Amino acid sequence: MPYVNIKITREGATSEQKAALISGVTRLLQEVLNKNPATTVVVIDEVDTDNWGIGGEQVTLIRQQSRR
């Protein structure tokens, strides 16, 4: 039973986009690893950009600086 955890920043991914991720990952596991889609679990976690860091800085601050 494959378990896939996708983490994305909480910035407005639509329900349709999330559904496409879930079906796409499930299909990929079936095609590449011959895994049963009925037992494949895909979880999407959305993380606030304040709680996501890159290079020692919050993504929120990085994005604010890049808009200047």
C-alpha cells in the first residue's frame, strides 16, 4: 500500500489542481511500480509560508523581498 505525502505552500491551489495531483500520482505509481490504485494513499498537506523555510528564511519574507 503506497503512501505519498505531498507538501505545498498554502497559496490557493484549487480543488481541481489537488484532484489532478492525487490522480496523477496514483496513475504514476500504477504505471511505474505496478501498484494497485485502490490501495494507494495520497495526502496533500498545505503549509503556511510562515512555517516553510528555505536557506534559513521564511518563504513569506523571501517572497516579500522578491516583489520589491
